Amino acid sequence: MRSALIALLALAPLSAAAPRSVRVAICQILSIDSDRDGNFRRIEYALETARSGGAVIAAFPESAILGWENPDAHRLATPIPGADSDRIAALAKKYGLMISIGLDEKDDDRLYDSAILVDKNGRVLWKHRKLTVLPELMDPPYAEGTIDGIGAVDTEWGRIGMLICADTFGDAHAERIRASNPDLVLIPFGWAAEMDKWPGHSKSLENLVVRRSKEWRAPVVAANLVGLMTHGPWKGQTFGGASLVADGSGNVIVTLRDRDVDVRVIDLPLHSRAR
């Protein structure tokens, strides 16, 4: 009887209020437009740091492989699944890490600004195609995703939601994330501005992330790029880094360096909740 009771207790779910945490690496990398192999090398350097720090999740920025709003992506991007997502999957398996990352996706003649969540076994758990694509910035522009791409997926580290950069601007999109009841939200950003707008422009990124984390009552990991945009309509603007993590009360836990490559590994408190 006693052994049966112990077995039942082992299978029972934890209390909804039981605290837990996850070790996350925020990977603020340099992305050079169209430099696929170089950007993959920089991704792998960040993964080496993440693994050595004991991370179980590595969060990367938007369009990390080809560069955001890069017209060359119409020619260079691959499908999902496809060559680029397969390389990310192989890296997830090699380093034993869950990876979230933004990458451009080609689907027939359409180009999407997409993001994927890949588990440590290389399985794509979620794909989100950006909806707020700012069509005035590139001709032809990114194609728009659909609302069903906004949501959350159950993982070994809790229920994880995803958006991409400007998708966080819209209250309807934010509400869909809130309704999905995430334990953690991972957001790849490509937060760029003219050089003289930095570091001040990072404050608007912080304000946005803090506001959404309060609404969602979930921690948010916002991973931004660093580097100069050399292609497309925003040529000459720069990504300013300042990636950050806010907890579910809107408190900023960590902010990464201004306009420099940085990888930080943190223990991020999570709280189980009733489903």
C-alpha cells in the first residue's frame, strides 16, 4: 500500500503555485546581411557560451541568418522545414539546447519573417510568421502571417509563447498571447534606428517589453540584434542590442550591452499555473 501511494504521489502534478525556474541564454549576436555562413558561425559561438553556462534554452533575435528587411532574402531564404531550419535543428541536438530564433522563410514566391522554437532533439515545436510586416520598408514586402500562428506550446520547461518584434505593438496580438496562458514568452527582435538615436531608442524597447510582461503575467525574453543594416530601405540604420528580460510583474531582470555582442545566462523564475 505504501509503495503504491509513493508511486501515485510521483505521478501527481505539482501544485499550481509551486515555484520553478529555467536557465535561459539571451543570445545578442551580430548579424551581417546575407552572410549566412558567418551568421551561423556566430550563432554557434553563442550556443557554446550558452551550454557552458548551463542554459537549457537559447533565445536569438529576428532574421538572424540573413538580416532583417534584406531584399536578398527573397533569393536566399529557404523553406521551413528546409536547409536553414535543419541547420538550427542540428545545432539544437549538438548542444542539447532548446532554441528560439527568427529566420526568413521562403514559401513558393512568398517571403515570410518567421520564428521557430526547436527542442533539444531538433524537433520544431512551433513556427510563427510575423503579421506586422511594415510593408512600406521593402518591395516586394514580407508576406503576412496568420493569426493562428500566435500562441503557445507546452514544453518540458512550461508553456512557451512566441511573437516577433512589431507583432508586440498590436493589442489584439498581445491578447491572443495572454489567452494562451504562457509560462514564458520568447520574442526575437530586430530593434533598429539611426545611429544617433542610440542608446536612447533602447528605452522604448524596454517600455514595450515591461508593459507586455505585466499584461501576460509571464516573463518575457526579448533578444535583439547588433550590427549595421547594409541592405534595403533602412541601410545605414543600426541594431542597438540592449536585449532584456522582464519578469511576470514587469521588473527588468537583466539588460544586455549597448551595441555589442553579448550572451547572458540567467535563472529565470517561473510559476506553474492551473490549466
